[in-house]
Amino acid sequence: MYNKSAKWYQKSGTQGDVVISTRVRLARNLSSVPFPAGLSAERRNEVTQRTREALKESDRAGDYDFLEMENMETRDALSMVERHLISPEFSKCDKGSAMLLKKDESVSVMINEEDHLRIQVMRPGLDLDEAYKIADEIDTLLDEKLKFAFDDRLGYLTQCPSNLGTGMRASIMLHLPALHERGAIQQLANTVSKLGLTIRGLYGEGSKPEGAIYQLSNQVTLGISEQAAIENLKGIAAQIIREERAGREQLRRNPRFEDMVWRSLGLLQTARLLSHDEFMTLISNLRVGVALGIVEGISLDTLSGLISDAQPATIMAAARKDMEPAQRDVERASMVRSRLTRTGELS
Amino acid sequence: MYNKSAKWYQKSGTQGDVVISTRVRLARNLSSVPFPAGLSAERRNEVTQRTREALKESDRAGDYDFLEMENMETRDALSMVERHLISPEFSKCDKGSAMLLKKDESVSVMINEEDHLRIQVMRPGLDLDEAYKIADEIDTLLDEKLKFAFDDRLGYLTQCPSNLGTGMRASIMLHLPALHERGAIQQLANTVSKLGLTIRGLYGEGSKPEGAIYQLSNQVTLGISEQAAIENLKGIAAQIIREERAGREQLRRNPRFEDMVWRSLGLLQTARLLSHDEFMTLISNLRVGVALGIVEGISLDTLSGLISDAQPATIMAAARKDMEPAQRDVERASMVRSRLTRTGELS
């Protein structure tokens, strides 16, 4: 599932030099139904239909598409994973699993993932308050019809105890080339873990930090309000952003760094074959160069769109066909060239 | 000594895809004067003045500058070596050594190098007949006034026996990326040496083949006419050109090769620091891409001019100041960017 109309991730937002995007996810379950793992296909389907109906009765229904996982091409499901619209586990789900997807892809609701519902809201840049506000509205809207499982002492009940309480995972995607370059991420990870947060690679736990992109998210959901968790995350994020910016100012003084930024642009504008790994390295170099004003005439929005669209399955989803890696490298290089030539003026 | 008016090497010529340039050099000595090595400063000066006078009396005088080596900045002398206008040995000469240089730099006469005169003619592309014709005219013109040492049996007399006879060294500068890539140059060197020729790097004996550029020249000067030596060189050159072109057609079929050509252009168009070694590698890749029509909108002339002007001392000569290597790398990158942006359209 990929279409070319405007998407949330084609925009950059507040603190966009360092923060690529914000995501808030709420885990919710229907009080009257066991968790999905223990459900028959029939009852899973009941959850799906009830959720769909709940949305249909609201004035928001027209903004959303309803997508059944059993009807989704594998490449489309994988592309959704790449764009953080669904979890890797959910991409493998079949009969009885479905999703509601807002047309600009800023909101997705996975139905019958680990929990009955995973409501997810994404925003460009650092925008935790707005992301939570939107998630909360949808939560309230669906709760009215579906009656979510809630315990006065424990909060929202979830399949995995690690989500009990708020059921909220708030995360921000950070571009940290200077801290990465300095080898400062491990120490940062140790520090934030003591503060109830976690920092990890682009695709979550255990994934490597492609293009120096990291996810910072809250870990604690129990005994803390959503607002307190968000304030905590905001505070730590502000400090990381300050450190990253200071590191970038140091990089800027090194002529070899400026050279590397421009060379990365040159390779992106001319290469005929681009692996995803190389692309991520080059676009990361270019992104920090654009953020620092070294390269002008190319927007962070263009780069955000590229980071999303150059991913392997997303390339295949856009082309509506499966491809060998070598074919994707040709397609990726072609897409990158056309987007960076259209927008950019070489100095 | 460097000025920006049109020079012979800013053009490409016949077989320009493979042959960058042609050079013919004649070693001559005045019959009445011992070889330079045995001369007092006074007598060396006499040779210089007589040569200068001989040219002055001709209708060609206005085309030439007279340059005394003792008055030449070191960077200007080294730039002339880089542009093959004088020999490395001659660049170190001082009092009593001088040169006549045609304003388009296509003809140079070194006075009091190893021999009294070294007449040298350069032409773009493969142009041995014309280069020899021009050299022969100047030879005749100067011989009338200066009376060159000539023996009916040995031919022209020269300081080093290896030049006895015609005193002629004819050479062509070849761009051989496909043969270089294939590791075929050593075998080629063995073959041509059996045919009285030699092949070596850009700056002569023992120099490394920067940018896959090689010099092919005749070795034999005794017992052979100039015409026969030139025909021999032409025959071998034709065969090397055929092999190189066949090799390029094979390269063209490899997508990684096309990718490398484009990436080389991208780096040249964007880098802020370019060492001479890297420049030569990249320009070699680009040159074969232009010759094969992969890259359009950039001429071989532009590349020939760059190959000449991006050399270390030539960069300093153009800027009229000495520079550290790191400064030259900045200057080189800047020059390369401006020339490749001005002419080229990216596809």
C-alpha cells in the first residue's frame, strides 16, 4: 500500500534539524474480549468489525482506509513496517488482523496485534504534545463505543505487563550524526536508561543505527501519567538536541567534514546504483549539511521524503512489483537523482 | 609562467578518445661549440644569444617569448615540467639556460639542456606528421643560421649516444583505462620494447601511470629515418587504440562501470578538497565516460584543459603564489567544480 499523495513524513517540523519525527502509540484492549493471542478467528473478526463500526459512527470515518492484512501484498506490508505504520510482527498477520490508516498516514490503528488495538500517531519534528492530543482524541472516541479494559489501580490492561498503566509508548526519531561520530551514543544509552528511557536504532531493538538515526522512547508506563512521561521525554530530548548541535558546530569547523557533505550530495546526484546502506550513510551526511546551511536549495522535507521512500520494500511498493536487490539499487539511485536534481542548485 | 589565453592542450584532436596528445622533440647541437656540460657560463650564454638571434631574424619571432631560466620562479618552472614544456632537469637550470616558447605553448626550444637545443612540438590528439613537419621547419630555420653538428654516417650529433642519428623522440600520450584496468600494460610494454618503442607513465621513466595515462615513444634514433620511426609509432599506436576501444566496449556493458563514471563526475562537481592523485583517478573515469558518450555535455577539451591545469605547480603558477598541499587541494577542487559546472548538464 503506497500512494504518492502528501504524507505526514514529507514535512519537517519543530527542531527538524535534529528531530525527524515524533510518534505516540497507545495499547488498548476491549474489556469484554480476551487478548488476541487467545482468540479464535471468529472472535478476532468480531474485534475488527466492532472497531471498524466504532470509527464509522464518528465524523472521522472518511479520513481513514480500512485494510485487511490477508489482502495485503507482502511488499506493501513490509513497506508499512519501514514507514513505522505497523510493527514487523503485525506485517506477518493474516486473517482477522486489519488496520485503520489515515489517508495522510499520520494515524494508524493496528487491530489484533499483541493487543486488540494499537493506536499510533506520527508527526514531523518534535511534537509530543500534539501527537498525544490526537492519539487521546481517537482513544476517547473509540473508548466510548468499545469500552477499553481499565483497572483503577493498574490503568489500561495490556497483554504484555510492560505496557500496563498508560499503555503509551512515546518516541522521537533523532538524527545524531555528531554524537554518533564521536562514539557518544553508548554512554547516552546508559544515561537515559537510568531515567526510564531507551535509545535504539531506526527499526527498534537490536537494529543498527542506519544513517545515525536513533529512536528515543519512554520505557515506564506504570505509576506515571501520560503527561509526566511526555515531560520526561521532552526534557531529555532537549539535552540531547543541545549536545548534538554543539557537536555539529565542531564538525562544521573541519574542512574535511564540509568536503564529505558535498561529496555525499555529489554521489547521491550521480550514482546509478545505490544500496540502502550506502544511501543512508550519504543522506545522513547530506542532512546534517543541509541542517547546518552548508548545502542550500535542498529542504529537510525533501530528505525526509527520501529517507522514507528509498527503503527497500517501499521502493517495490511504489513500483507495484517485486524486485531483486540489484534492481532496487538502480531504482533507488534513479529516484534519488530525480528528487535531488529537481530541488537543488549546485553552488 | 602561466597565462590563461588559449593553449594547444585545451583542444582535443584526432583519435582524441584515446590519444590525448602528440609530441616530437629534436636534439640539436651547434657544430662549432662543445656540448653544454663542458661549457663556461660565457659560452653557454653565447649559444643562447645566437639561438635567440637566429629566431629574431625569421618572420616567426613575434610568435615566441624568450625566457631566461635564472629569472623564472620555481613554481613556474615546475609548472612547465608538468605541462611537458621543459624537462625536469632543465627546470633546475640557472644562468645561461633559456627557452623560446611559442605563445600558444605548442612549440618550445630549450637552450642548453643536455644538448644545445631541444626543439619540441606538441599537438592535441594523434598528429605525428604535423608535429614532425612543424619541428622540421623550425629545425631548418635555425640550422641555416646556427649550423647544427651533423655527421654523414652518424647523423645529428648529440651529447648522449642514445639520441644520435635523427635526434628525434616522437611520443604520444595515451589514455588507456581499459587496458590498465585489465592489467594489460606490462605485457604491452614487453611487446613494444621488441619493436623499438617504449611505454611509460605520464611523467616519463619510472613515473607511475596517473589516471591511466601513458606515453608511447620511439627508442631508436640511429639507422632509421624520421619518417620510418614515425610510421612505426603510428602502426603500433593504431593497434593499441583498437585494443583499448575493444576493452572500453566491454567495460560499457558493466553497470558498475557506468555507475563509477557518474560517481566520478559527482565527486568532481562537489568535492571541496581534491588531492592530485584522487583527481587523476576521477578525471580518468570521467574521460572514458565522456569518450563513450555515457556523459554528455562535457567535452574532451574541457577535460584535457583540467588534466593540465590541475597539476600542483600549475595551480600555484596560475595563482601566482606558493601554496601548501592542503591549500592546493582546496584550489584544485574549486577550479574543477567551476569548469565542470559551467559546461555540463546533468542528466
